[in-house]
Amino acid sequence: MNEDKITVLAERGKEVLIKLEGCEVIKGYVYNTLRYEWWFDKEKMKQGIPGDDGGHIYCRGFAGVPEEEVIEAFNKSVFKE
């Protein structure tokens, strides 16, 4: 498996929206992958901590959703921490 290519799509305060593009090899076939992550705390993103034992969520993931919709949701703050 190759490392994901990470692209920052939007930032606001401590929040950041990223796109992750990668690939998986399954039984000799290469599959491209694409997902989005909305981090509510940029420092937790840098540390790779999506949540903690206290029930705090620092990251929401999206797959199978058009990029425009994810960006629109981020810009409208549809989801709250």
C-alpha cells in the first residue's frame, strides 16, 4: 500500500478539511482510494488522534460523497464537533 496523498481543501480556525488519495492492492489488482476528513482540531490531526476515551471526536470521515458537497458542508458548518 502506498502512502496517501494529502491535499488541504479548506481551513477555518482550528478546523481543516483534507482530501486523501491513495491505492490498495488486493489480489494483485490496484484500486484507487479517495476519502475526505474533517478535523475539528488541527493539532490532533498532526498527532493522528481522531478521538479520545472521553468521547471527544476530532475527525469525521467521508467517502462516496462528491468533493463539492463535502466542501459545502464544511463551509456551512453542517456538522458540529
